[in-house]
Amino acid sequence: MQLVIVESPTKAKTLAKYLGSDYKIMASMGHLRDLPKDRLGIDVNHDFIPHYQVPSDHKKIASELKEEVKKASLVILATDPDREGEAIAWHIAEILKIDGRKWKVEKTVSRITFHEITENAIKEALKNPGTINLPLVDAQQARRVLDRLVGYKLSPLLWSKVRRGLSAGRVQSVALRIIVEREREIEKFKKEEYWSIVLKITSPLPSSKGEGTNEVVDFELISKDGIKYETSESFKLYDGQYTVGKTTILTKDQADVIISDIKNHIVYISDIEKKATKRYPLPPFTTSTLQQEAGRKLGFSAKKTMQIAQRLYENGFISYHRTDSVNLAMEAISKARDFIAADFGKEYVPNEPRIYSTKQKLAQEAHEAIRPTKLEIGNWKLEIGTMMGRDEGRLYELIWKRFVACQMKEAEIERTTVWAKTAKNVSDLSNLGDLGYLFKTSGSIITFPGFLKVYPEALEETRLPASPAGGPVLEKEQKLPTEEIISLQHFTEPAPRYSEASLIATLEERGIGRPSTYAPTLSVIQERHYVEKEDLPDGKRGKRLKPTALGIAVNDFLVSNFSQIDDMPFTAQMEDQLDEIASGQKQWVPVIRDFFTPFSENLQKIYKTAERVKIEVEQTDEKCPTCGAPLVVRIGRFGKFLACSKFPECKFTKNLTISTGLKCPEDQGDVIIRRTKRGKTFYGCSNYPNCRWASWTKPK
């Protein structure tokens, strides 16, 4: 009997479909051993030796595995193909006395890896077994030790100087700092008024769609006598939104004077420019880009995205989902090209395969990008959605589309830009040069969809006003009516709060964290109530991350006293060193020592010198029913609650109810956000207990 050990029962069940009766497949249920929860578990005086133990809830499975190893002729470790999976395999080998460094019993052991759970991939891995990659184990162990030292050494200090029950983390603290710094930018920002001027052109101009069609084109005022009204260029934010520089038209009076002047002129089409452009597909998903896109398109949190991707991977529908590589196996590329030719036509297949290279200087391991394992499963709503669930189907659809699109031909787009000028009379039309007011409008049409046929989400440009396919027919030297020239008031806007998607993009850009750390990092800072979510404006999908008073207090304390922990370049440099350990270029103990020695010295100094931090509280209009003092909003273990401002003299507290502005579907009472005893939020009727309506999801 050959014993195959994986992490999860789902993965074991999927492997069982492809392996015969000669194999017995068992799951370790994650890490079979770990550092103890009740103490540091690291000998800082002797090369940071970690003292691992088997958790009580894993002792039974450890015993069962030991019994099965005795019967097996071959032990195959088939954990995930990354640092975490390699460490799990090494711990299993250690516990079962089949250590990869020095065999302790006569037992044949092999390590296999595969990036997708398909029959071909598994059989190929079995034909080419290897051994445990010890540098990867060392890299995971270094990260684990590093994060344990930071967490277990800093947390008691936070209890002493900020509030009991707090904890700190290396990557989480940097993420919190980024959020707090953005919040302070927003607080300091002062709105400034400015105006834009638009010439609206509507029917009765002839329309390319036929007579009687109501078409509108907006010409924006750009400049006068060659001097632009806009003070700075537009720039794109990570969220896919645009921030536009304000114009030099600062008041309505200025706008009215300009409009009045324009109406004394004729406005005519001075030039029409058409330019053919191409739009190329994006690379296939990495962990980071999948989390960002699922956040933007589906409203999924990073944690939810990874949980769903884990299930899709373990059931054999996608390749391994923890990766920062955009590399694709040539076999997968070849299958995609054949699929595209058969389903969409040969004209959608580029002459040469599209090969993507990872820009990151040290992409973790030799992974592939995230892709579907079976291209023929295109009916995700029926097949994946019915089999696993609606959310699984939606995420699979996103992955499927992005992968197929990345091997399709580029889209061909014709962009039309129309310029309009002012002149005193018709005889001046050809002699103005840069004189006069200049208006501009532009739009595009797709002349060949290419990859957009599969992945239209990639086309951000939806405004197509001046296209030959739709809109008024515009010709050079055509006179335009000025009856509908209007001014629009605007205010400059600060950079928005981060969403999970934009924060992940920022962390990745700055080299902070790795694919496996983004989701837990975002989850932890929310679970600790350092950050809370607010709805995106205008009903858009997703939420913004806003620091709480507690999060700001913790951040300011760490920034003031532990710049080593919160310094972004230092944190990015540490990630690079962990990568160097993984590639065998560095040993992990010296890296940890170089960090811990100054950190420990600073820790002792801060205990003696730092003052206790005061956490700002949110004031309310409510009075304490016990003593009459104002009630304030505080943050506890399970989130916000109301408490008497005279605490500890008065210990009155009560739950904080947050109104949603919605009505209960049963008795039309106010729907409020409530919390369970364990801190999980849900929606309930304010008339409880008379009305017991409640829901985990927000009612419509």
C-alpha cells in the first residue's frame, strides 16, 4: 500500500478519483504541528530554535497517520506547492519519523508537487517524485518565527501602553499605517471649487442612427487662445476611478462671462481625427490580481476570494491559487488556442502564443498563473454554480474569462476626436491658428472585438459619443448651435479611502507581503477593530477601509516607537530576504538575529520611557441612565459599544445600534445592525423582541 498525505479532506477526495486501490489517501488537516499558543515557543538565546508541538485537536490524526505509515511501502507527501505546503510536508515527515534530512526508519518517502488536481498532473507528478525542498521550509519557518517574535513581544507592550487585549503584527502594522496615513490626507484636504463649460450638441443635427433619433454629444471647453483651462492632467487611481485636475475657472461669474463671450461667436468643427488603436489582453490572474478583480467586480473580500478559490482548486477546477507568477504552461496555452479557434474562429487566435513574464524580481516559486483546468467547463452557472454554489460559479467565470482572453487576439478600436473652435465670422475659419475658444469631444468604436468578445470587463472606456456608429453626424467646418452651452460646478476631491482591492495593489507595489499574506492581513486588522468598512459611494460594489480611533492610537504608538516594524522599505527588504532564504542564498537564523537584536533592545527601552496612549472616543447626544453623564462610543473585543464617559466611576454600557435607513420587511420597523455575542454582525428589527426578523444579509 502506498500512503498519500495531503492537507484537506476535499483534496484527498479529489485525488481519490484519479488514483487506484493501491493508494490510500489521508489528510493532515492542515499543519500537523505548530508553535504553542500559550507561550512564545522560541528559544531566543539558542539560534531561535522553535519548539513545535502537535495541537490537541491534531493528536488523533497524528496517531492514525503513524499507524498507516507502518503498513505503507511508500509514503508520498502531496501537500501544496508553496512554502506553506513544503513546511507542512516537512512537519509530517518529522512527526512520522521519516525526516527528509536524516532518515530515522527504513521507509521510502517521496515528495510530489502539482499545480492542478487533474489526472494528468497527478500521474505526471508520481512519475517524477522529488524530496522536500528545505530552503522553502526554512523560508516558511523564518516568517513564522519572525511574526511570532513581533506578535508575542509587542502585544504585552500594547496592553501596558494602549489597552489590554491588543496585538500587533509585522505586515498588518504596515497595512494599518497606509490606511491611517490616507485618512490623515483626507482630513487635511480642503475642497476647492472650480467650474467646467460644456457645449451640448443634440438633434436636429442628422444622426447616423436615422431621423428622429435623440442624440447628444458633449463638447468640453479645453482652452482659449492656446492656453488650457485645466491646471493638471487626469490620473488613474487603483480603484479604476479618475481624479481630474481642477480648471482655472474658479467661480460661476467667471464661467458666465466666458459663456456670454462664446455666444458672440460662431462655433464650428475645426478638425476630426480618427486613429486606429489596439487593446491587448491582460495577463492571467495572480493571487493579488484575482483578489483585486473579485473585489471590484464581485464585491468579494480578499478572505472570501481565497476561501472560494481554495474550494475550486481542491475540487480540481482551477490551478493552484497562491501564486505571484503570470507564467503559463505551454500545454495550457496550446489547449487555449485550440479552444478559441473552435469556439470563436481562427481569426481570434493570434499568430504567436502570448507569453507573459512576471515583473516581480523574485516571483515566489516556479508557479503558473491561476487558470481553469478544464476549458470545456464554460457554462459555469450551470456546472460550477449548481455543483458548488453561486459564488464559486461567479469566481470561476472570472478566472475562465481572464485566462481564455489572455490567449486571444488584440481588440481593434477606432478612436475619433472632434475639435470645435470659435470664430467671429465664417471667413475666419481657416486663418485662426490657436486663437479662439477650443472645444473637444472624443469616443471610440470597436472595429474588431478580439479578446473583448470573452472579457468585455477589460474595456473601461464606455463613452462613445463621436463615433460613426452612433451620435450626430459631424463634418469639418460644420456650424454648431450654442443654445445649450452650460457651466458645471465641481469640487476637488481627496484621494479616496482604500478598498481591499486598492490596498492589496499598494502592498504589492511596495513589495510588502506575498500572495499568501494579503487576505489574512486584511482580515486581522478588521477583526482587531483597527479598521472598519464603509460602503463605497454611489452604490458601487464593495467597501472602503476606515481606521478606527483604536487603530489610529495603535498605529501612532508603533510609528513613534517602532519605526523598524512600521517602516515600509524595511518591511519590503525583509520580504526580499525571506525570498533569498527560499532560494538558498541566505540562512534563516542570521536574518532573524539581525532583526531581533535591535528590536529587543528598543522594546526594553520603550517599556521604561513611553507614556500610556489615550484612545479618542466618539461623542454622542445620549445620556447615561445611571448617572446622567454623556454616553460615548468605545471599541471592545467585539466591536463598538456605548459606555458612560465617567468610566470607571460609572460602569454602564449598552449595545450600539447602527441604523441602515431601511425598513423591516415584517413590521416596517427600522432595520439596525446588531452583533452576536461573538461579535459577528447581522441585520435585525429595532422592535425586537416584539419583532424577531433578522438576516445575515442586508435587505433590499
